[in-house]
Amino acid sequence: MMAEQISVFLENKAGRLAEMARILADASINIRALSLADTSDFGVLRLIVNDPEKARTVLKDNGFTVRRTEVAAVELEDRPGGLLAVLDLMDDAGVNIEYMYAYASPRGGRAVMIFRFDPMEKGLEVIEKAGLPLMEGTDLQAW
Amino acid sequence: MLETDVKTGQYMDPAQRLQRQLELLQATINRAHGTVPFYKNRFMENRAEPSSVESLDSIGRLPFTYRKDLAEHYPYGLFAVPLRDIVRIHTAPGLGVHPVVSGYTRQDLVIWREIATRALSTAGLGASDILQICLDPGLANWGRDYKDAAEALGASVIPLTSLSMEKQRMILADYKTSVLSTTPTFAVQLMNTLLASGVNPNELALRTLVLAGEPLTPETRQALEEGLHLTAWSHYGLSEVPGPGLAFECEEHHGLHLSEDHFLAEIVDPASGTPVPEGEEGELTLTTLTTRAFPLIRFRTGDRMRLIPEPCPCGRTLRRVQWLPGRLDDTVLIRGVKVHQDQILSHMSRVLSLVPRHFRFRPVRGETASGLEVWLGVDNDVFSDEVKILEGRVQAVSAALSQELGVPVSVRLKETTQMGPENQKWMPEAL
């Protein structure tokens, strides 16, 4: 069970991030979570939005390079050690984490972690085996 | 016979020179036609008979040879002698995937060394000098030639090695270099670095710059000579074959003397290929006269030149050319190395395992750094949501291009919509 993330390539250039945010706002797209991985020259913006297909289309139409990536959205207890438990599981299974980011769930006391595992399938298996709740695209969009 | 020819050749009576050139030309044409299938076929396609060249002017009946022809016959296709007669094999960056490979007989090497020796000794190089050679790997052939020539003159040579600007500067100061052989671009950077670090030019032993690879503009010459208190000498050569000193400045510093005892030079209209009126600018086209292993017939250099018809006060009868900035083919000069768009693309495609659709290039000539900058547009094929993969691509492309072109290359990822006009792949030089 996977969630959908869209990734956008951005040059490190004044105003590019704002331009992208404006395009999404104009299309009434809500950003649920995001992370920006950056270097001195460019950045990769990863987004969880309420309507990934529409977001992808409007950004593409405006000349951005956009990719959809499947990620795992894991709901965790919002308490000390919540993340560590997942990391330990992955470590034991020999699964690498390419990247991850987090946000607090509007549902009380929960947090959502977005993971990209390497290999992805194995990471998902570990999560499922441990009985941790995985959120689907629709869950994320509905919040 | 040839060594003395080189020494006396520069003062040969003009009428005698023309006669000698014709004899050598006819021999070269016959040999190329008889031993190199490329020339035989090219002549045949153009219905050109070797015997039709009865005078120097009638060389126009023969077809041109282009830079791309050199790489298309990789590796040994243009050799005019059997491999057992070859004593050295040179590799220079080509315009496509393949480099240009040229071969030399023992006699060829003697001639080339003599040509370089003549050019260096005209610039005053002698036994008491310390020569530092500082050229990019893409010009390594010239580095070897200068080394051989300077050693023949008894100078102490610090041969070509790939060193940082800082190390070159250290050697220049500490080893008491008196003559530096490099490109105008590098010389300017070195000067800026030296002056920025507070070096007083009078404390340096440096008194001579031998500058090859790029035309030396009057402004650059003045800046270097006044900034470093020395004399600059411009040399011209082809990077595909050894041959710095194919044309060289004399003590008059007014134009470069063509080594007409070894080459036949034509200045042609780049569009029509017909000779331009004497004294007007056009493309330098060269035919080798004494080369055994790797003859070139009407080779289009892409270099902008103007013949100076007046005899030189120095007494040399080798005619002079003025070497003008800018190129007449679709290559771009990066630190003296000719770079072609197709060549960059083919190496990028190989490294990325895809044919990039969005790319731009620009020469960078900064105060202290220079080279080629490549912009790679990030479309769906190039994109990854993992930064390490994107950075890996940047690394791989810049490493491969630096290696293949022999000049520093930096690669930048760009949004495809932020790259400027699609039809302008080469962007203006960045300062």
C-alpha cells in the first residue's frame, strides 16, 4: 500500500519556489507535507498534496519537470521513540532509507512519516509485518 | 638535409621558395593519392587529378579536408606510411566520439622539433633559460614538442604536468622560470593570481611568455606585458598534429611568420572556398609539404587569418599572417582547445545512457578560473527525486568531459524552461 508523492526540480533561483507555490494555490491544491532537498545549484521539492494528478498537470503545463514517486506514509504514535522503532526495524531488515520527512497528523496524538525505502517493497513488507498503519493516497488526500 | 633547410629556409629567396613549394606539393599530393584511400576517393569524387596541379595556384582544383574527416578515419585511416615506419603516435581530442590519431616517422619528428625550435629560439630561448610548460591536457602534443625543442636548445625544461594554478604559481616563483609557455587565457589568470597575492613582477625571473592556442589580442598583450614586465610572443599551431610554431612571431611582433618551408597556406572565403584577395581576411587552409606519415591536403583550420603582403623588416621571407579572434567553423575555443557541440553531446549521451534534449554551453573566462560550462536541462529522463542521483549525473558528465576534452568542465543542472532560446546552444562567454 503506497502513497503518492510528487517531486519537482527547482533551480536555486530567486522566486522559483514562490512561483511554484502560486501555481498550486491558483489550482486550489493544498500541500499536506513537503520536504526540500537542496544543493548549492538546485533543489528537489517533494510534496504530498490533496490532488497529485492535478498538481502534476498544472506544474507540467507551466514548464516544471515533475515526477510521481510512490512512498510509504506510516502513521506513528507522536511520542519519544516512535521514529526509532521504525528505523530499528529497517536496520534489522537491511533496508535503506533514501529520504524521509514528517508531519503531525490532525488526528490527535499521531504523526505521519513519509519514507522512501531502498528497496521500496522490502521496506513496505517490514512495515506491514510490524502491523504499523500505512496510509493510502486517499487517506492523505482526505484529511 | 632537412635540419639545415629549416634554419636557412626562413630566409630563402621568394622565387626559389615558390619553386620548392611546388615540387614538395606535387610530391605530397601524389603520395597522399597513392597511399591514403581517403584522399584517393575524395579526389575521385571531385574529379580531381593529382597531375592537374601544375602550379601552386591550381591547388584550388583539389578538394578540401575538414576537421571531421580526421576523426572519421580513426585510428590509422589517414596514415600515408606503413605502421612499421611510424615512431610516434599522437592523440588529440576529436570533434566526435573518436579522438584524432596522428602518426610520425622519425624524419617527421625531426622536422617538427626543428619547427618548434626555430619558433622558440626566435623568441630568445637559450641555454640559460628555464622553460615552464603549462598547457591543458587537450594540448599535450604541443607540450611535448616544446619540451623536445627547448631541450635541443639546451634550456632547462619543466615539462607539462597537470598542476593547480597555485602549484604553477609556486613553481614559477621558486624555480625562477624565465620563459613560460601557455595559452593567453591561462597567462591572464596567472597574472591576476600573482598580482592578487602581492607579488612584485620585478622579483620574478619571468621575462618571456610564449602564447599558443588562441590569438593574442593587442589588449591582452599589453595587459600581460605591462602587468608582468615581460615580452609576449604569439605562436600558432594545429592541436591535431604537433606543431606549435607552425606560425610564429619574430622580434617585430607584427604578425606571425608562416612556416612556408613546410606548409602551403591559402586564405579562403569560408563560404565559397575561393581564395580571398591578398590582404583580406579569410580561413587559413593548410597543406603539408614535408610531412611523411600524416599529410594534410587543403585542411580547413577554421582559424581567421589575414595575410600581411609586405615583407617583414626582420628579413625572413616567410610570409606573415595576422591571426584574428573568432572562429570560422562551428567549434569554440576553450583555453586553446577546439570544442564542438556534437563532441560534447556524444560524450554526455554515453555517460548518461540517454540523448539529452536540453543543453547549452558557454566558455567561462573568469579572473582566475576558466573552462567550459555545460548546462543540462532536467527533463523527465534526467530527473530523479533523489539528489544523490542528480549529483552523480553532474559528477559523471563533468568528469567524462574534462577527460575527453582536456580542459576543465563544470556541469550545471537547469530547469528546461530557464535556459534561454532553444536555437542558441552556445551562450555568450561568461566572465
